[in-house]
Amino acid sequence: MPPRQSSAQARFGAEAVAALHPDASPAPASPHLLSYRASIPLPMFGRIYISAVIGRETRSPRRIAREGQTRLGRAAIAAVTLATLAFGLFCGLYLAKSFAGINVLPGPSPLHRLYLLFHS
């Protein structure tokens, strides 16, 4: 029994399908643990591209130093640590204010759910 032809082979012929095959194959799997890419439309800025990639570092220490990313890594760690501490302090002060019954601004607060999470 002869092999069954796919609909693409029937329409385009074996040579055309063979020529398209490398382009039609799925992209290889990413070597990263997390690889997320998205294009998001924002009303005032147009479309922006977001990419988050997490995985094992495969570059040599010499190449990392040559690219100047050793200082950037330390600065990024310091910035994330500082932002985390500032957010924690902000949430702690908000909870203390809420438990004391102090209303700084009239109306409901966007963080009221945080207060309800700890109050109930």
C-alpha cells in the first residue's frame, strides 16, 4: 500500500512541501525555565513588548564582566530589595492606620482588601 499523502502534499506537491518544511516546523523548545513574551496595546503609548526570561546562566564569567552585567546585577538586587522593603513598610503603616481607625482620605481605599484580609 502506498503512503498516504497529506492535504498539503496533494495541493502543493512533494517538492513544495519539502521546501516549506523547515519554515513550517515548530520552534525549538526554549532552554529557559520561564520564557514569557507578549505584545500589549496601551492606550497612550501604543504597543509595548514585554519579555520575562528565567533560566540557568550559560555565559562565562569573563563574558558577563565584558558585557558589564556584574554591576547591573548588584544594582538590580539592591533595587528589588529596596522596593520590597518600601512596599512592606507601606502596607504595614496602612494596616496600623486602619486598625487605629484613622481615615486620611475620604471614601474607600484601594488597599481596603488588605485590611479586611487581616481584620476578619
